[in-house]
Amino acid sequence: MSTEQIESMLPVARAKQVAPHPLAPLSSSEITKSADFIRDLYPSGTNFQFKSITLQEPEKAELVPFLEAEHYGQKTPHIDRKTFVNYYIRNTDKFHEAVVNLTQQKVESNQRLGPNVHSPADGEEIIAVEKAALEDSGVKAEVAKLKLPEGTVIICDPWIYGSDGVNDDKKMWQVFMYMRDPDNLDSNHYALPLPISPVVDTIEYKVIRIDILPTGVDHTKKELQPLKVQPPNEYMPEYQQLRTDLKPLNVTQPEGASFTVTKTGETGEVIEWQKWSFRIGFNQREGMVLYNVRYDGRSLFYRLSLSDMNIPYADPRHPYHKKAAFDLGDIGAGVMANNLKLGCDCLGAIHYISGVLSDDKGGVIPMENIICVHEQDAGIGWKHTNYRTGRAALVRNRELVLQTILTVANYEYILAFIFNQAGEVTYEVRATGILSTQPIDEGISVPWGTVVHPGVLASHHQHIFSLRVDPMIDGHNNRLVYEEAISMPRSDFNPHGVGYTVKETVVEESCGMDVDYEANRIFKIQNANVLNPINGKPVAYKIVAPPFQKLMADHDSFTYKRAEFADHSIYVTKHKDGELYAGGKYTNQSRGGTGVRSWANRKESVKDTDLVVFVQFGLQHITRIEDFPVMPCEILKVSLKPVNFFTKNPAIDVPPSNQEFNRSTHLSEQHHQPSLEAEIGERGEVCCPSKL
């Protein structure tokens, strides 16, 4: 597979700007200065564990005038540069959040958070948890009972502890253990799970309990016995008999890419492509964020981001019943982002975006090449052949892709914003990687999972995502409506019973709602004050989301209470600064009550005002043996498409495709169907038809 690096092909413009843009990701110096301001609040020698130092975005009322002035080339108002800081006093449960005003050189706020509020994880913490588990004498004694072969390497997979309300006030980790081939660092340890699971406390980093895992058909936990070591099940190419009949497919752009990148300050970047323009952000929690998205100068979206995700598992037995990860809130999309230059993750002429994040000491972690920007051909955009003449008009669908990839221990998520030339934006999730596995006795099966390898069970689970859409469809006063296709009753007007109409309903109050595919219920974000000049209808963008099974956990469970977004396809709320994360700001061992369900329950008016829409979509992953040892991509897409926003197909002006331009090789046959046509004569008569 051939790729090209765009650095040598795409001129990157640099805007004249001294101060950082209010939405630009933090620089290295801003991170370290923020940590210094926090240190200055305490006595010398205080040991800190910084969990996150990220941009504190300006309040919307302050930022909107700035963006409007910027768009129209006017003088922009001043906005202070601020950061948001989470930290512990190390080796204590004293967890804090603070806001640092870098412009004013002061800490604006600093507060210790209450009980049952815990931080996300970081890399150093995970390593410390693994070390505590592997060095614990009790764990070693339990492992010895398995009588593993000499030289066996033990691997730990620390999991966020989860919540069930049973002795779980402290921040803890549930550690699942595996073995691997000592001679193969890349050995698939998920094919060799062990029935031992230590629990580690994160204040002293000590093992406080050792769970022996159930391996049968019920909750029974058996005495540990010598373990039968199963054969490996590897996914790396050197262990496969690879196909030999695949010929090269090269992606080349000899004239470079069609998009432009403008650097604004040290870290800000604006991209323009095919009438689209937007600013790219990157942070520890959400990873990639898009701001001020416009098409042909018209405002569409103030902010777009993946807000949250939840992955609850089906096994009801302890401790598996607590497996319900919030990968963004518990760890962070930014922290887990891959360096995309290391593989064939993006093709064609590529622009890479790098960033920096904070470490646990208030220093800087370089995050190189964590977003790739490239174009791709997505098949036919539109086509029509005039069968009377045989002439075809055809346009290829060129797309702009902004992609980031997360590795969450066993799983990979390939996340992308995709723009096309018809004014549509799609958010795509591809789930791949390796199943989270657990041991099971040979010769049995259970209804909550699938045996994917001898002695290996992969439990069923859900992946539920929440996309946050902060719209500005031709302005910030928008409404949410849904339309449904309604059959017309038989009548004199509809004597054959085939007629149907479309009914539109305005959503008046903040709430959660569901897509109804039997009624073709489609949600649209409208601006009722801007009407289409052709048909007089309000300009709008519709939400096209795939159907998914809502959260399976019952309403009294901790899993349901915590995953506040997972019970409806759509949530709509009135905008409030800081309400970014559908599962709440702090999801680690959370109790619920701080996410989008709670916000929607305020029952505020969302008609013709500044609203936010959370779009849920997901995958019910009923595991199968074909998902192991590595899972083929499962693909989910949410699209935002114009409805009465334009006066015609916005891609009508895309140059037609031809073989000289695309350099394809083909065999073709002209499509020319015989037909007749009539001509109107001088006196209005219909003349005799002639054959074409």
C-alpha cells in the first residue's frame, strides 16, 4: 500500500497572531505554568499527582462574539486564556479541580472534591497498579497453585473498578491476569486468561483483596488447581499463512491534496476544503474536537465532539458485573491516541496533527501524529444517464477525513469526522482490536458469552457512544423537531389506500427521545427564522443515526444510573457552559446524577434557543469466534445532512469525473436505450414522434 506524506506537498499558511487563539490546544509552556501556579498554593515539598491540565474553554457568551468578529475580519475582543487542572495530593484521596487564569497570572478557583468523586487514570498510575499486583506475596501464592510452566510471563490488565455500592467508596482497580509466551513479546495473552483477579487500592498501591474468578456455569468459585495450558492463538502476520494473490493498490495524489491548513499561533489549526472550514482542537478527555464548522461561510456547528462512551458487560457474576467502562471519562481519548505514522492508518497525501498533554508530575507528554487529515474517494457522489441519448453525467464523491485511533488495552476505536462535497458531515466509529476475555472450564458454555478458544470466554457486551452536537444552523437560536411518515386513511381523496404524508412535531422541552424506524422518525435541527427561498421551509440539518439496542442493565442498577446517555437515541438540553460529557464530568466509580439525563430532567424550554443535542448510537456485541484472535472492524456512522438548507444539490458544481482525471483502466459499453419523443409544432400541435 503506497502513501504520500503531505508535508512536502501542502503549503501550511501561518496566520499573524501573537496571543493563542481562545480555542487552541494548550502549549507545553502553558501546561507547566499551570502546574506551577497550583504548586504555589501549597507549602514547599508538597507532592502532587496531576491528573489533567487542559484548556478551560471560554464561556459561549464570550466566545461567540469573538468567532463572529474573526469570521468577518473584524477586530476580535479580548478573552483571557485559562486552564482546567485536576490533581491529587499524592498518596491521599484529596482530589481537586482548579481553574488557572494564565492571562491574569492567578488561580481563579481551587476546590477539593467530595466523596465518590475520583479522577481518571493515567499511564503512571496503571504501571503502579500492575507493579503492586505482580509483587504482592498473596498474588504470587495464588499463581503458584496454578503450577505454570517455568519461564511463563504474567500479564496484568488493570480495569477501572466500577460501581455496585458494595464497599466501593475508595478508588480501586480490578486487575485481570493473563500469561504469555516468554519468547514472544507480542504474544496474544488474551488467549491465556488466568482465574485470579487482585484488587488494588490507589492510595498506598497495595493489594487489598484477591478475587478467584468463577469459571463454570454459575457463581461457584473453585479452589485453584494446576492449570492446563492451552495452545496460543496469535494475530501477528508472522504466525499466519498469508495470502499470495493480493496485488498492490496505490493511493497517490500527484498534485497534492485539495485542502489547506492555516496555523494560528503555536498550536491552533484551521482547515478549509471544498467550501468547508473549521478549527481543530485536541484535549485529554475527548481527543479530537471541531469548532466553528461552516459551509460556504454559513454557520452550521459551534462544537462537535465524541462526548462519552460506555461498554457494559453481560456476565452477572462477581466481579464481572462491575465491568462497565467509560473509556473517555475513566481514561481519556487524548491519552489513548495512537501515533498514526507507525502504521498504514491513513492513505494518500496526509497532514498529521500533533499535540501535548500533561503528565502526573505537571510536565508534558508529546503526542505525535495523533490526528491525520486526508482525502479519500467514496464512490459515486451522483449520477444520471439520459437513456434517450446515452450521455452520462457523473461525479465522484470526494471526502475529507479527520481520523484518530484509540487503543484501550485490548480494544481499538478508529474515530473519524468525514466531510463530503454535498454539505454532509459524518461521524464514523470502527471497533476492532481484541475481545476482553476470561477463563472458562472446558466443555461448557454459558448464555452470556461465547467460547472463542479452548478455555477462553468472551462475554457479550454493548458499546454505546454519545456524539455531542452543539448547533448554530444559520445562527444560534435553533429548535429540534422530528418528522414521521403517516399513512393516509382510505377516503374519497385516497380511494386506493396508498397515500401518506409527513407530520412534523416541535420538541418543546429538554428530554430524551428515541428514533422510531417503523414511523421513519427523523430528528432535525432547524432554524425557524431562516426560510428556504424556494419552498419556504425552515433551513435544517437532519440526524441520521443507526438503530441500536439501548442499555440492557435494569433501571435500579448502578450501570444504568451511571450511563445517563445510554437509554435514549436523542437527548436535547438547553446549552449550559461546562455540560460537555454525557456521563458526567467524573465517571470513575461514579454514582450517576451528573450527566445528560439529569440535565434533560430540568425540563427547560429548548424551542428557538441555544440548544445542544446528544446523539446516541451503539453496537450490541454478541461475541463470535470470528472476532478472535483479532476482531474485524464493526462500523457505525452518524450523519448530519442538510434539509432545505440549500436551493439545490450542493454538489452540483463538483467537476464531472472522467478517466483522464482519475487515471482508471476500464472496459465499458455505452448505455443507449431506444426511445421515442414528440415535438410541439408552430401552432401548438404535437407532431409525430421520431425515433432516437
